[in-house]
Amino acid sequence: MDILRSIAHQPTMCEHSVNKPSEIKRKKSEEQIQATQELSRIITDPTKGKCYCRGKVLGTGGFAKCYEFTDLASGKVYAAKIIPHTRVSKPHQREKIDREIELHRILHHKHIVHFYHHFEDKDNIYILLEYCSRRSLAHILKARKVLTEPEVRYYLRQIVSGLRCLHEQEILHRDLKLGNFFINVLL
């Protein structure tokens, strides 16, 4: 059982304005560039020179998408939170991401998702986290419909243990929900 900082879904915005032909061409060109960037499967960490293969989407949040990332040299699998620079263009947004990285970097507890590394390129910020292959408690509950009392006790002990670690360091989670309690293979 592991705790991950908030990954909350936010709906996308639709444009309802009437566009001129030149605007439409410009927007199509921008969309094609963005699609090309999104299709890039091999990501290189410019600081360490490591290459990663971007896999399936694991989840989406307000600022980021989380993908399965595989280190091409070692084969190690990570959960990579990818935040486009365009989503953190305002100083307070960037400060929020930097603070999340700094907080997560200092957290070392068996019931908190492990932070490995972060890096940036010209388009995105990448945060590499422990890959929790069993997904979240929300996924388990949706599939099974019910948990037994012993299972609930088992998970709650781990949740409380992780929260105690956070609170000892004066960190409040602020988005506790089943979808943010991740399960790794070491159930």
C-alpha cells in the first residue's frame, strides 16, 4: 500500500469561438506539433543521458499525465509523472511543482510511493516514481465491489503508517481518496 500525492482528474476545456481560415491553419499546425511531441516514445534525460521508453497511460491529473516508463538500459519500470511546461507557465504553478518534488524527494517510508529522480527537457518536467503494478484501492474496490474487514484493517494500518510519516514532517496530503492509495506487488 503506498500513498501518492494528489492526481485529480480535471475535465478538458472546449473552445466555442468562431475561427478565421488563417487561425484554423495555425491551430492545425500547432495540434500536429503537439501530437508529434506526444507520440515521442523514447525520452532522454538530458542530465544523465539515460533513455526511457514511454508506455501506457496510468492516470491523469490537473497538471500532468502519469505514464509507465521503462529504463532502456536496465529494464526497470517507473511511473513517470509528465508535466508540460505550458501547464506551469505561471510562477506560482511552477513553485507548486518544485515544492512537490522537494517534498517527495525527502520522503522515505515503506508505505509512501518512492521518488527516484526528476528531470526536464524543453517541453516537459518528468518525475520518476515507484511503479505500483497493482494500481489503486479504487481499482480494486471497483473490480471486487467489496473488501473484507481483515483487508480493510490491513490497508488502513498502512495508510495510517504513511500518514504518520507525513505528519511527523508537517506535511498534509490534502487529497486522500481511494484513487490515491496505490498498491504495489509486495501486497
